[in-house]
Amino acid sequence: MSGEKGKGKKSPKNEGLFDDLEALSDSEIAEQTEAMKASSRAAQEEIKRLQQERQSQISLVQSLRTIQESTRGIGKERNTLLNQFRAIRDESVKKKALRDEINQNVPPPLEIIEQRLVETHRRLSTIPNDLSKMPNRDHEVKLFSFFFELQAMHAKKKVGNELHQQYIELLRKQKEKLNQLDKLNDEKKSVAEDARKDAPGQKANPKEIRKLNERISDMLESINQHRAESKKLRREIGRFEAYIRVRKKSSQKG
């Protein structure tokens, strides 16, 4: 009876802040802390990726505005440049679609997948000192199945990351072609009109620029959401690490 009465008592100093952590073991706390740190790093990478893509879109809008305001026509080189621009644009659309499909099918960032691969491999390849803790056959089969699934996810995600880099490079090339178009002054026809006819999907008109600006705004909103998530994770990591210090200190005193 006396043991049951004392079981619910908590340190007044930590009451409320660490309630949900007191039932966890040291290894569970350490594992969750590392997982949150990996998620935080992944969020930072996603912020970096979105900022990079957003900056490319901003540069593209600036180029389109310059083209729209241009009053000079373009000469024979126009068709070559516009064909090149169209080819690059179409390729970038394909790359983005493939990248988005992979990200939809395999949502976890590459870093998280790699961390789970290492953890699962360790569990499969390590024999515990206490043989009674050896996993049974069904559990081991599930672990192997999960490990192979992680390997497949890892391969897919690497392809997705490569596609993203290719997509960013194609956006840069689009900007280069638009800059070259802007410098051509051979004809009196508006470059914006040529863009409407020869480059559908990247028209140099207010409507297209407005769509791009809306996309840029959506990216900023997504960046802010990821920043808020990262900030929340950092706070939670700080709480876990503080509790680890409190527990160690209490253990040393005990």
C-alpha cells in the first residue's frame, strides 16, 4: 500500500513540464530525441529546397516582366531560342511531375529513411546479451520485410532528390533563355506576343505573371509552416534534453 501511495508523487520542480517523459526509459528518450533532431534537420533541408525553388520562380517572374515591358522585336534567332526554351520548359514539367510523384509515394525525407535503415539493420544484426530478448520468428520476418521496404524507399527517394536538382537546373536554363530573348532587337513585334504564341505555359503577360506570383506566395506560406514546425521541434528537443539533464542529476544524487 505504501508503495502505491508513493508511486504517483512527482518532483514539484518538474511537475507538469516533464509529466509525459517520466514513464520513458533513458533509451526511449534518447531515441525520440535523435528522431526529432533528424526531423528538424529534414525540415531545414525542405526550407532550403523551397527557398531555392522560390528564388528561381522570382527570377523567372522578373525576366517575364522585363520581356513584357520590352518594345523591341526579335529576329531570326528568336525561333531557335523559343524552341530551346519550349524544350527546356517541357522537360522541367516532366521532371517536376516525376519528382512530385516520388515525394507523394515516399513522403519521408531521405535522412529519416537512412536513419531508420541504420536502426533496423542494427536490430537485425545485433544479438542481445540476454537471449530471452531475442525476437521471435514472426517479429524477425516483419523486421526483414520493413528493412527491404526501407531499401526500396531509399532508392526511390535518391532518384527524387536527383530529379529535384535537375528541375532546379532546368529552371535556371529557362531564365537564361528568357534573358537571351530579352536582348534580341531585330523586329518590331512585341516579345510578349511572341511568348503568347510560341511559349504556352510561360506567357509574358499579366495573367501568367500573376499565377507565378501566387505560386511564389504559396511557397512562402509553406516555408513559414516548415519554419514553425522546425521551431516547435527545437523547443521539444530542448525539453527532452533538459529532462535528460534533470534525470542524470537526480540519479547522481540518488
